[in-house]
Amino acid sequence: MQHLDLLAEALEYIEKHITEDIHTEDIATACYCSRSSLEKIFRFVNHISVRDYLIRRRMTKAAQTLAESPEMSVLDVALMYGYSSNEAFARAFRQVWYVLPSEYRENPRASGLFPRMRISGEKGDENMNPRRVFDISELYDLFQTRRDCWFVCCDINSLIPINEISRKAGDLAILESMRRMQECAGEDDIVFRIGGDEFIMLTNSSDSAYAEEICRKILEKNGECIDFEGRTIPLSLYGSIVKMGDKAKRYDELFSGLIGTIMENKPCPEGSAPSAK
């Protein structure tokens, strides 16, 4: 539990200071631990470094600001999130979104690429087997006004082999998955990432045929490839639809219900794992 408390404190500190020029050393100092200890625990649980998680969260928030605050210049947004120049901000933004901030603003995508992560676990767990929980509170607030609407739930078929090619290739697969969903979404539909390779679209429709058609269009793209450093990697998704209605009144029930729908409708893996060509 001591490890989980440390992780929870680190994640909370990152969120509270997301717009400041903080570094791994600052987070470790705030959590009263060494940088090496924090990095070791963070990588064990989250499979990425503290710095990489911080950049992903910061660029996810920055993307949302770019889309929702057109009156702010790109430099204003850069300064807001702790970058002293457009160039430094553009490099970090491109690392996550594969486009420049100005290009993103012209063609904004879903901004829930790297949602806030929380850590939970059971007391007495000496083996430190935490459960990572992604924050979908923004979705939950919207859900209250769309209680009769359908969700489209998707996840990636075999993300691990893609990550084994390169972690950047895995990030590109995640981004492409959200792009496919966004491309098939209606004007008022919202796309979120709620797990490692799990995504949902909250539609603005109570018509099941509407959600089924969106899901069909998304799955039609299965087998299309992403390009990574001169290699082509096939990418496919699983998909299903669900209406939560009164079955999920609380935040945790909504989250668990959506994850459960994804897992229940995920078929057994077929065929060989994706490979780079």
C-alpha cells in the first residue's frame, strides 16, 4: 500500500501542477522520495517514465485548450503549459499528436487521448498489484444529459505486438484508433480513451441503428495499416454498442459498465499478431 500511496500522490501532484514547468525531480521531492524510486515504481505500474506520462497529459490538456479557446494564440497555450517558446511546445505536441499545434487547431481531433490516470488497490496487497483507473469524469458529466443515448465501445486487436515493435508505434496505433472513431462520429458525438487500448464514443442519439452504423463504419477500416518509420503495420479494432441508461448512475458504475461491455464483446484472438512489413 505504501507504493500505491506514493503513486497516487505523484499522479495527484502532476494534475495540480500540469500547467507549471515541473520535472521528475519536483514530483519526487513533493512525494518525499528519490527520483530513482519514483521512476522504478512508475515504470512498474504504468510502463512509461514519469516524464513521458507528464508530457502526454500536458499535451492532451493543451490540445483541449487549442480546440476550445480559439482566442488564445499558440504561444499563449505554450506558456500556459510551461513552455517558454513555440518551438519547444511544438516539438512536445508533435511527439504526442504527430501534427503541429497550428495544424491541430485547424483540424481538431478528440482530445481525450491520454486521460488522467488513477491508482487503486486492495489493502494488504504485498505484491503491489494495483488497478489503473482512467478518469472519465468529463464524460460522466456529459452522460447525465444523454442518459438515453448509445455508446460505441472499441478496443485494439493485439496492441502488445505493436508496442513490441516500438512504443511510438503503439502510440501511433492509439492515435489512429481514435482518428478512425472520430472520422465516423457525428458532429455531436464525443470520443474518449478510457484505458490502455479501450475507447468509447458517446453518441447524441437514442437510436440503436445510428450507433450500429457507426460501429460498422469503424470496423470496415480493420486491416488498414499505419505507417511507422517506413514500415506498415495492420491495425484492427473490436467494436460493440451499449446503452447504459439507469444501470449506471454513479461514476464507478458507468466506468465498470463500459469496460465490462468491451470485455464481454471481445472475441478470442484469431490469426497471427500484427507484424511490420
